[in-house]
Amino acid sequence: MSDLVLAIDQGTTGTTALLVDRQVRVLASHNVEFPNHYPAPGEVEHDVGEIWTSVQAAVEGALAKAGVSARRIAAIGITNQRETSLFWDRETGDPAHRALVWQDRRTAPLCQELKAQGHEDLFKQRTGLVLDPYFSGTKARWVLDRVPGARARAEAGELLFGTIDSWLTWKLTGAHVTDPSNASRTLLFNLHTLRWDPELLDILGIPAACLPRVGDSSEVYGHTRGVGFLPDGIPVAGLIGDQQGALFGQACFQTGMAKTTYGTGAFILLNTGAAPVPSGHGMLTTVGWRLNGETTYALEGSAFIAGAAVQFLRDNLGIIRSAEEVEGLARQVPDAGGVVFVPALAGLGAPHWRPEARGLLSGLTGGTTKAHIARATLDGIALQIDDILRAMSQDLGRKLAELRVDGGAARNDLLMQRQADLLGVPCVRPEVLETTGLGSALLAGLAVGLWSSLEEVSSTWAEARRFTPAGNPQEMERARKRWSEAVARA
């Protein structure tokens, strides 16, 4: 009997496979890491052969942990690091170059050149994105310009281009396809026509012949064939970018619902409904998902450093020995004692977009202890997200009702309470924190009939704990003022 969904969550440092049943219980999860490659400062690459090996090991590990046969898999969903991309040979699958990772900054000069040519407003209006090396369109241009023979082969249709979801689907099924959530992160996809944009392709010099078909986020794209570690005939039926996958996995199906994923950085997405909402506050406009031909859009804001701030306390300052210790240390003091930590260790993301910004620790006195610094670090994470969500609410023109939270740092009760106090709305932690993979599993299950509707999917979402605002509003306002002053200095 085929009654399980396999979710492949392909991330920047590893691949996680989840097995999910009809009751949306995670029967097993298995993660396999793989290396990043750094050929030069600012350059980050993946060997996709190593990614494929990690996928196989993750799937086999999850099946072994669950003690089930792969023949019980009714469908496969894929979620992925969104902007990492590559070209590969249509016949052999051999990559033309290592995949350029979303963190790779080698196309910064090209982005500056495009801005100088006056293209920034056009790209923002059409794609909802800013001209930044983060996105995969300029990465594609770099490969076509720098790898011998790549442009001619791409124009002839011999090379295929795609983000990691496309490449994995091609490896599993032979289909060259993506979904709108991933397509909307390329600088090539028009949010209004929901098609590859010919003018943007021309500006970036990307031949249309190499691009994948853009399907829905939930449909049968193809069936496994010749994979080896999975039987033939399993439908690959869900594709979604990781952060949109978390929004879906958190059942944020109504306009105005939002989620924050607390990982190395923090990614905040707000469902804006059936129309793209342009941001006046530095947010990105993006596709959430497309179901049955109907598109749901979102606003997105990113804080580059969230959980990584705690790692900084551990690895660089030696204040804690493990990330889990930070909550206990921070609870030793009632507040941060006037200390403010702006965790701009990799610049500031939304709503500031200041890559040159640097981290700042201010308000130190002779009485400051490492507990105050730990507390200020958690405050800094929460204050960044407060900035972003307040800006998003202004863009959408409505107040947030609650925030659904996930990711590793969402296990930190003190951080979640501080977030609720600052926002003035409940922060709700679900029973399943692996929401990126869960979102792709739900989309795949919808496509093959394991679940019949969004209403049924929503009913399976389960709350583990709700953090209700308990802070003094005047003190929260003073904390925001101290934060704004420190950000200005950073």
C-alpha cells in the first residue's frame, strides 16, 4: 500500500529526508551533510555529485529508521535552497560547472553594471527582487560568459539551466521543470504574467531554450526511473522553495498570516493573497505557491544573522560551550542591562539592505556580565524580526494577528517570549518544526490525493506552545528606540 510521502529537503550544508504519513506525522527524518567549496573569497560552490550522494544517503537513512519499504511511498516532494543554480548536459546530466550557491558574491560587479545601466527599477517591478548576487539570474550569466562553450551549447538547447529543485527532478524523472516559488527567485520570472520575461532574458543574455517549464507547486511532474535507491514509478509531485515551503508547512493559507524560520539567518514570509504587493520598505515580493493554476503571493524579509549570533558567542567569544546554553545564561539576568547587540556580522538585510554594516555591541558598563551579552543577543535577534514584520504590516496595510515560528532557535522559550512581547501578538510554535520539508510533503500529497484540500491540510497543523505578549508596552518602545539608535551607528 502506498500511503507515505517522501520529502527531500535539499539545503546549503546538507540534505534531510522526511517520511510523512496521512496523519501528517513524521515517521522518520535523516540528515546527511556535504561540503561547500570556496575557490576564492566571496565564492561558494557545490559539487552536485556530492549533493546527489547526500540525497541517496538521506532517503535510505529515513527508510531504515522508519523500517518501511520504499514501495509505500505514494509521492515525493522536493524543497530546496532557492537561488543556488547550475547548467547541466541534457543527455548525460554532467554539470557544466559547479553549482553557484546563493551565498556566492562573484556577480556583484555585474549587478552594479546593471544598476548603472538603469535596469534596477525594471527588474524590481517585474520580479519583485533587487539586483543582488543572491539571485540566480546573474549566476547563469556568469557561467555562460566564463565557461568555454557554455553559451553556444545553451542556445542550442544542449545545456539545461535550473535551481536545485529542477536538477533533482530531472535526476529523478528526466523532466525539466520548476515551480513559481523557485522561478520567482531567478530575476528572470515576471510576477505579473507568471512567465519567463523575454526582456529580462535579453538584458541578462539568457537563452530561453535552456529554461525549465514552470508548473504548479503541486502536480505530477514525472515518475522515478532508473534511480537505483528508489523503485521506478513514484510520482514526483511537489516542488517549492524552502522558505515558501515553511510558509505552506505552517498552514499560513490566509492573507495576513506569517511565519518566521529561525535558522542561521531568519526568514520571514507574509501571505499577501492573490496579488503581488510591492514593498515600500525594502521587502522582496515573491510567489508563495501556485495550486490548480491559482497563485498565492508573499512578502519576504531576511535577517542574515539569527542563530549564527549564538554560534558567534560560542565559537568566537567563548561565552557559552553549546548553543543550548544561551537561554540558561540569559535567564540569569532580568534584562540586558542597557546592552544592545546588533548582529550585523554579515551586513544588514531587510529593511535596511546595508551590506557594509558591521556588528555592534553597545551600552557596556563595569557591571556588564556575559549573561547581559547573552540576553542582548537574543534581544537583537528578536528586534531584527520586529523591524521586518512592522514594515511588512505597513506594506500590506493590516496588523499581524499572530506569528507562527519554526527552525532550530524557535526551541528557545526566552527568545520566543521576547518576540511575542515586542510584536504584541502571540508567537505560536507547532509540533513539527521541520516545516520546510513538511510543506513539500503536503504539496506532493495533495497532488496524488492523500489529502483532498487546503482545509484538510490546515486541520492537521498542530500547535505545541503559544507565547502570549506579556511585556510592558512602554519598555518595548524604549527597547526599540535603543535598537534603532544602535542600528544607525552600525
